[in-house]
Amino acid sequence: MEYEFLRDLTGAVKVRMSMGHEAVGHWFNEEVEGNLALLDDVEAAAGDVKGSERQWQRVGHEYTLWMDEEEVIIRANLLSLEGDEMEEGMNYYDEESLCFCGVEDFLAVIAAYRNFLHGR
């Protein structure tokens, strides 16, 4: 999983992810937006579910993060629409709206994000 951190004209940090992991970048850009308390919650949850059968979920405004001991799933909330709301034969384009990655990889992105925010 490759990623890049950038600052926009206002100084806000933007995360750009490699293909297949775009939803991770969208989650950072839409849900985190520098909210380190949310990252603290995710890191604490990763510790809580490690070595257990438990799962953890955080529903955000645009994206939901789901985690178990081994995997993180980030899904756009609009993907939870019922199938009968779509026209027959239509599918949502979800390449950028759904992502699966390992917990350790995700925690590494969080650590890199924190370092970028603090200019390290």
C-alpha cells in the first residue's frame, strides 16, 4: 500500500493512496481531517481487538471503518443503500469507496500521518 501526504493551499493535509486503497485516503481526508483523537480511538481499538474475536466499528459522516484482529475495512456509507433503490442492471462504482487492508499496514499509515502533521 503506497501513500503520499500533501498540503493544500490552506495548509490542510491531504492523503493520496495507491489504486485499490483510495478509500483509505478518502477516510483520512473526510473523517480525520487532523482529528488526532479519532486516530487515538482507532489505535486503542486495534489494541483491544488484538488476540480476540472482537470487532470494532466507527461510523463517520462519509465512511465507516470496521476492524478485527487482522483486517481493516473502510467503506463509503453510500454503499449501504438498499439494492432496490438502484435501477435494474446498475451497480455503484465502488473501487474508490471500499478498501480492505491489514491492521499493521493501516497503523503504519496512521503513524506516518502523525509524523507528517508534526513535520517529522
